[in-house]
Amino acid sequence: MTTVNITTNKNTVTVDESNSSVIQVATQGPQGASAADSVNVDNAVNRSIVYYDSTSSSLKADANWTTSTITDGGNF
């Protein structure tokens, strides 16, 4: 029998490998920025692809890169 302990400041989880049950562990973590706050979609068009623009140091979705502009007659 092998026991695995995962310890944080508040919680300890012990897994017994002889138990065939499915064990799920979840904990709330820090939340990141929402996409609306981080991606410039002011000039987005149908099928825009999000890319990083180093000139403006931002993520953008516009007509420069779409599913049509990155393929050469193929499908995306």
C-alpha cells in the first residue's frame, strides 16, 4: 500500500491506492483577468484570431489575422 500526502497551509489529502474509488479534489485559486479586459476587440471581424501586437504591447483581434488570412486556400 502506498500513501500520498499533499499538504498546503490549510489542507491535507491522503490517497489510498487500494481504494478503487475516484477521488476529486478542488480548491479555489486566484482569479485572472477576464478576456474583455485583456483583448482589444474594437476592430474584430468575423473569424478574427487573437494575436499579440508588440507595437502596442497588447492582445488584439482584428482583420489582420483571420481564419482566411492564415490559410492558402485551405480550411481552418
